[in-house]
Amino acid sequence: MNRKMVISTLRKMLFFEGFFLLVPMIVSIIYGEAWWPFASVAAGLFLIGGIGNIKEKSFDRAIYSKDGFFIVGMVWMLWSAFGALPFVISGAIPDYIDAFFETVSGFTTTGSSILTDIESLPKGMLFWRSFTHWVGGMGVLVFVSAIIPLAQGRSMYILKAEMPGPAADKLVPKTRDTAQILYVIYLVLTVLQVLLLVIGGMPVYDSLVTTFGTAGTGGFSVRNASIGAYGNHYAEVVITVFMLLFAMNFNVFFFILMRKFKNAFKNGELWLYLSIVFVSIVIVTINISCMEQYSGHVGDAVRDSSFHVASIISTTGFATADFASWPALSQSILFILMMIGACAGSTGGGMKVVRLLLLGKIIRRDTRKIVRPRGVEKIRLSGNTVEEEVLSGVKTYMLIYFVIVFASFILLSFEGKDFVTTITSVVTTFNNIGPGLGKVVGPTGNFVTWSAPAKIILSIDMLLGRLEIYPILVLLMPSLWRKKTL
């Protein structure tokens, strides 16, 4: 491992987190609130990151494949650890484990919370809480890479380690240019949603934090009743549309901007994603229409089903209704969507639609081999042949995915909570959704009743889910860092 390069990059990233903390500090000043918790943590990060880099001498700045995974895993751990400090210092969340859980939930765009009265927190703290969604949505290292080069050569390893999906591709030859393109698209969609929400009558502050939650597909709201508190049907439609957009592969938007419409719309994952959304909305709408509250109000049933299907499959986690009280069929559909998640190359979590698509193709090919053992069949996706290495990676990921879910479920079972609460707590955190099912961790509940060890396990699950397992697992394998390898 190139230790000097790794340490240098970690210092730079801590330095940049200090700059991010200045944003909620300004918000606190505007609203006449205590700003010093943000300022003190930012000053400490500037000291750690700045002075360390000033003393650095010239060294090999090349980055290696394992370095990329190690850097990504460490950065997300460190950012969460330091990002939790303003909550503790201010007293908004006095317990550090709770603050760490909340911050990890923010950066990983999960949206699970330990807060019982969200509206009692200062606006600056709530802004930081939601701002972590926006920063973590596209990836903190991708953001910094768009501003400054973090490594000389092979910096694609960082992008691949942080971007969700079985493979991360360059949109243009240079990795930095790819990062800039991704963030320009991200920023444009963010600004557009803010404007549409303001036009719809939502206050500017609320529009900003709601958009942060939508763009990062995180789901933190500044209202106890989430989006349902506004009673604004126009805003619900806007948020529904943008949740679905942010859950799409950003390569699609790039191709559309480049007027390569054929490349954009031949994307097999996109069509499967849209099909799953459409079918789910139809089934849930029909199912909940039989409920007394929707009797004679088909429009309300369509709106609520569309909102929550979009919220769950995009792994955002916003809510306008208590879907934990919906019929079993609707809850089952939402649970399946929790597992599937969004598209690769989006800001959403879950196992990703493309993995589901490739897994189906693998099963079909292997089934055909039973009948025709000598036959050779290549798996294609969007007109391109998928390498066997990628297919093997998909199968390995799926195996590890279920092992982690099972292990976490067993560990949390010692808490003595009911089956639905336990399993959906694991699934919703590992897939970066936010709310689970049932009254305890459902859309009207929270995670405050879990013990400190359980919250640590769930925090690790959130990091594993957001970084797609490997960067965190690499941190537990020191033997891999004894040699400098490509």
C-alpha cells in the first residue's frame, strides 16, 4: 500500500469536511442560533488536514486498487465520526453513539433516525443533518475529485470503490472530468427541484432540506410527520418524480445531454426499473383502494401508492402515510422493493436493479446449459457483452449480501424485539432505505429503542450497504496491505 498517498488523501478529505461544516454554521448565524459547535469542529479538521499536508514532502502519488478501497472505507468512517461531533457538542444529540448513528444515516443516505422530536432541534443542526444526505448522495470522494485531483493516475479506483453498482464507467477519458459531469447533473437536478418546491408554496429552507433528502435519496425531513406534514399535493408529486429521477443511472442523463438518445433508451436496467415501478404502483393502488380511508378516493390511493413506491425503490424513505398499516400485500411489495433498490450509478441504495437483471440472465443461461452442456452463450446488457468477471462479481456480491443480512439479523435478535421489527431494521439500514415496517421502526417510529451495540451494528450495516460491502471489508483485512500491489 502507498501509505503516504493514503494518509495525504485522508488529510485532504478531513480538510474538506471542515469546509462543509461552514455551510450549516452560516445557516445557524442566519437564524440566530449557536454556531460555535460547527466552527470548533471545522477548526479542528482544518488543523488536522491543513498542517499535515503543509509538512508533506514529495512522494509517489500513484494510487493502487486496494488503496482506493481502503481510502473510501476510511474516509466514510472518519467523516461520520467527526460529523457527529456538532450534535454532541451542541447538546442536540448528547449521546455520541446516537449522534454517530444519525450522522452515518445521513452520509450513507439511509434516513433512519433516533430522534423522537425532530422539530425541536435548531435549524442549523437540521440543515447539517440533511446536508449530509446531499454530500453523501453522489459520494464525498467523487465530489472532492471534481474539484481537485486526489491522485496521479489510476484515480478511477476511487470512483469505482465509491460509486454504487457492479461497475463504474468513465463518461469521458479523464476521471476528474467524469466526476465533474456527474456533479453538474446532480447540481442541476437539485436546483430544479428546489425551484419547483418554492413555486409550489414550500418555504425556501424546507425546500432546500427536502431536496437534499430527495437528491441523496436519504429521506431526512425537518418535520416529525415527514412530507405528509405539509399537506401539499403538488409538492408530493414533484418529490415523487425527482425520487424516481435520482434513482436512475446518471449515465442516462449524460447520454440525453449529449443527444445520444439511442444509448440512453437502450439501457436494459432503465426499462426493468420503470417496469417494476409501474407494476408496483398498480398493485399497491388496487390493494389499498379497499381500505376505508381510500374508499371513493382513487386519486388519493394513486398518489400515496406512487409516492411510497418511489420512496422505497429509490431508497429515499420519505412518507406521507403510515404504510405500516396498509394490507399485507402492499407491505410485501414495499419489502421486496427495499431489497431491490435503485439503479446502479444513481444516488440510491439496495442491491441494484442491474444485479437483479444480470442474475436473471445468469439463471437463464445456466438453466440452458443443463439441456445443452456444450453450448456457449454470452450474456449481453444494453447491447454489450458482459464480462465473466462482472458476472462472477454479481454472484459473489449476492452471496455476501445475504450472509451479512442473516448475521445482522441473528445479532439483533438478542434484543428480543419482534421478527418484523428486527428483520426490517436490518434490511432498511443495509439497503439505505430509512423506515422499516411495524410500529417500532416504521414510518411513524424510529430507532431510539435499540441498544448502543445494536445501533453500532446497524451503523456498520449502513456503511456496508452504501459502499457495497468491499471498502469496509477491506479495512478488516490488514494482510492485504503488506505489499504494494496493483
